[in-house]
Amino acid sequence: MKMIRNGILAGFIATVAVTMMMMIKTASKQFPELHVVRTLSDVIGTPDNLMIGFGVHLLIGTLVWGIAFALLESRLPTWSYMVKGTMFGILAWLLMMLIFMPLAGAGLFAVHRGTMMVPLVTLLYHLVFGLVLGSAYGWYAPSVKRAKNNIVRNSS
């Protein structure tokens, strides 16, 4: 149960980090074809209510991805939580490109958005998300795992 709690906490921290990046992108008027919260609002049927889309964004990052990472991290083939998180971020991005984007009407890898910036920017978001997720999870991981990480690092 502690690993689930740690996954949720790490998922929240990572979601806040990515949300800040998204807010900077939106405020700077960069890549207007990519608006994650608006797309989520559209997909769930509330296009005029961005707060619901924002809430769904927080829930997905915190609960879905946080818990999924907690359940899968021990199966990822490395001791480094940062690398595990990065690998997980790439997997989450692939799922977004193959499942969510077509559901949102953007096509596989968002080809209907008219630019390759959508998959590239979302890949960057997911890499940062994974890196922060893995780092935060590793921080809260049981000390035995942290000790194993230190032994592996120091013997290299």
C-alpha cells in the first residue's frame, strides 16, 4: 500500500511540473494547436468547461499514471528510478499517441493537427513527467531499494 501512496504522491509532483510547462507554453502563445486541457474537455464532452478538463488532467497524471508506475516500476529493467521514470514517460506518450490522439480526432501521432510539433512537444512533456515521476518516487522509495541503488551506482 505504501508503494501506491508513493506513486500517487510522485504522480502529483510530476503532474504539477508538466502543468507548469503547459501554462508557460500557453501564456507564451507557442504551439496553439496543442492544448491538452482543451482537448481533454472536448473528449469528455465538456468543451466549454476547461476546469473539468484540468481536473481530468490532474487525475490522470496523479492517479492513473502514478499508480501504474508504482505497480510497474519493479519490472522495469534498471535500478535507476530516473531511468525507470523516463522509460515509463515514453510508454505513456506512446499510449497517448496511439489511443488518446485518435479518440480526440487528431489521428495517430496527431497527424491531423497539421504539424509535427504536437507529438514532439507532448514527448517532451512526457519525458519531463517521467523523469520527475521516477525521481520523486525514488525519493520516497523504501530505504532498502535506495541502498541497492547506491550499491549499484558505487560499484560502477
